[in-house]
Amino acid sequence: MSTGYITVITGKFITDSPLLISDGRSDGSIDKFIQRDGSGAIFLPGSSIAGALLQTAARICPDLFSNSEKFNQITMKTNGKSPEDNSKDKFRNSRWKISSCYPENKNIEPWIRQGVSIIQKSSTKKEHALYNFEFIPPGTVFPFEFEVDTGNFHNPDSHNSAKLARDLLLLSLREWQNGYGFLGGQVSRGLGRITPAEIKVFDIPASDVMHWPDTGKTIEEASNGKDWICKDWKSNLKSDFNNSWHRIKINISITAGKTEWGWDSIAVASGDWEKLRFDINDKPDTNTRWKFAGTGQDYTYFVTSSDEDDESKSNLPDHLLPTDGKGSVIIPGSSIRGILRHMLSAIERSSRVNIEDPAVSEFSCRDDNHIKKLREDLPDDIARLFGFNEHDGHLLIPDAVSSDVESALFQNHAEDEFTAGSFGSALFNREVIMSGRFSTDIIIEAPDSDELIKYANLFEKLNVLSKNNLLPLGGGTARGHGWPSWKFTVSQSTHFGEVTR
């Protein structure tokens, strides 16, 4: 019987939402740039992909990852070090070989998005907490080719550890195929959803060590005439690990439109970054239309290019609706997350529960000892659910998308009480969602069912408010906008490692 040599896994990553993996740079106008290589090409770093897959594997099999000796036998630590200093395998490599990925479309252009921190008590933005960041648009395809070393090491159970390393990587990729793939930053605020597709598994035995890698052939070409492809890799994966993390998926539906009492409109502003989608140099004839609610009349803004006039973009509304980078209007996951946290905090405070505001709390201190205490003992259940400064939360909220949106353009101004006229230059236009149904699936994950139930009960309190249209959203909530109808529906309850598709 031939022993193992290497397993090659190929496929494509498809971004289902905006994706941000920051390189740490800032130039004053953009606070976070996405990763680029030395030639300026966009790519997904192998270290980021490996870290995200490793986190998924740790939720599938937490007992294995809590056993450092067993974990290092699988040699999946990124530094590849053995737990014993006197081990002859002290500096052995990881069994996982996760390569960086480049997009199929080499000319992909990033988009820009804006974020802000809101103070719960005043519902206003925190000073110096407005920031911009680049993101890779949804629908971007990244081919990948990973390897798992399935050869023998010097320990007696090397065959088992090699198979386990292979299976854990495939289990993690299967989780991502099931709709639970998250990569990069801001994943709890609508970014980073990613799905692997067209996965193929090639188990290459030691007897074929001379046939791969072959610099003159792809893995597909090298496998011709050989029994390398594992066609039933999904069904052969072991997924009955003990103590796997639990999760529930809750569908949120947000509907704007005409009701018996008027209009349920939504005013979600995008910031100046959305105006960048109007390229006046490349598309001088670009124009866009909005229907005034109830009148049926068209109101058109024309964006033109002029060598003599540098104010061609000033004709655009002051506040445009956000889009996903492909033209579909969205309600950002950060906007949904913000109001849910705000309302839950208000509900708990009304019951005399002390709820910390991450925007103003003393826990914002960057002192290492303070942060360590925070990680060990978060101040309240809402902080544990949503996260708190240096601590990750258990809630993931993607952007809510609608393919059928009608919007209107509203003119606003601040009035001078003395003259009854508009105050100075305080005249602005706002694009508002007048009708449309937005949907997204949020995910709550927890290490055990008891903690998961506790978080689910918090959402039941929100469900009570939603039935009475008492969940505001976006801006202008004191000016007639922002009171749509919400609906929360538990669509799935599973544990990590379970097949759901």
C-alpha cells in the first residue's frame, strides 16, 4: 500500500460582499488601503486565508485545538514549531501550504466605503471616529491552489495526523461553502463573506512523487491517467467532533414602502465615497434619475465634464444611497448592527442593567492590563454578543441587499427663525429609499448551546419592537424617515461541521 505524499486542493473564491484586508497604510484621505503586492496588484495574502480557515477549524474541533501537543503533531501552527524544545522536529513546517490568491480579472478596481462610531446616548458620531477604507467589490473571483503535506513524520501516529490535517482543511472549506466563510476585517459589519466554488481534491501518493510538482504541467494535466481525484471528499469527511461551536442563522427582512399611515422611507447615507462611482472623465454623459414620491415626475441630475467648470460633481445630491460596488442599493451591515446594539442597550438599561457604550466607555483604554481584564470579563451580554473594542463578538451581520428599489430626492434646509428663510448655506439634497425589500442573514455563534440561547433571547426582545415598527434605521428619524417594518425569522440552527447545503 502506497503511503501519502501530498494533497492538492484547487478551486475559486468568490466574494459575496465587500472584502477588506488592510495593509496598514493611510494617506490622510483613505484610512485603510487593501493589500497590494510590490507591483501594485490586488491579492489575498495566504497568511490571512490560513488564519481564517484555522479559526473555522478551531470552531469545528475546539478540543483538538485546546490540546497543544496534539495540535502541534498536526503541525498547523503558522510558525511550525514543536512544543518541545528538544524535539528533532523543532522547526518543522506546517502541513498546510496556503498560497496567496490573485483575482481572475487583473484590472479589478477597489471601491471606497465610510465608517463611523456612534455614541449611544446622543445618537451622534464620536469625534475623530469617521474613517474611509477601500474594499474589493462583491463578485470578484480568486482562483486558489492549496497543498496539505500528507507524508510521514517521525512520530508513530503521523498517518492519522496527516489525514486529520487534510480533513480539517477540507471541513473548513466545506463550512465556507455552506455560507459560513468570512475573511478579512469588518466581518461583523457587513464585509468579508466569501464562498469557495469548483473545489477539486487531488490525493497524490508517494509512488507518484516524481509527477508533481511538474513545472511544465498544471495539476489537472499531471493527474491525467492517474487515480488522484477524490470525487466523494465531502461525504468522507468526519464531522462528529465533540463540543463543536453552535450557531443560528436569523433572516432579517426590512421593508420600505407605502402604508396605511404614509410612507415607510429609509434615509441611509453613504458619505462622500459613493460619489466616486460617478466618473465624469470616462462617462461624461452619465445621468441618474429619481422619482419624487407621489408625483410621478422625474427629476434628473446630469453629470457633465467641462474643462472650464470644475464643479461638475456639485450637481449630485449631497447624500447618495450606498451601493455594494455592483450598483445594487444596500443597507450596510454596520448600520443594521449599530441600531440593533443601540436599541438592545436601551432595553437593558431600562431594566437597570449597566450597559457599557464602547464609544465612551473607560474600557476604551489601550492599557494592556485593562485589555486583558476586558477579555477575561466583558462588562455585559451585549458586549459579548456585539464585541467590545479589543474583543471579538459573536454576531456577524452582512449588508442587506435589494434588487428592486425606488428612491426619491428630498430637499432639506435649516430655517432661520428670524427671517423664516433658509439658514445660510444649510440647503442640501438627500436620496431616500421610498420602496424596496431588503434581506440579509445574520449569524450568531457561541461555544455552547446555553450561551447561544442567551444571545437569541436578546433578539426576541428586538422582535417585540419590530412588530410595532419601533426599530428606527438610518438618518432623518425625527424628520419622517427611518421607521420601516422589520421581520426576524430563525432560518437555521446548526453546529460547526454539520452539512447544511
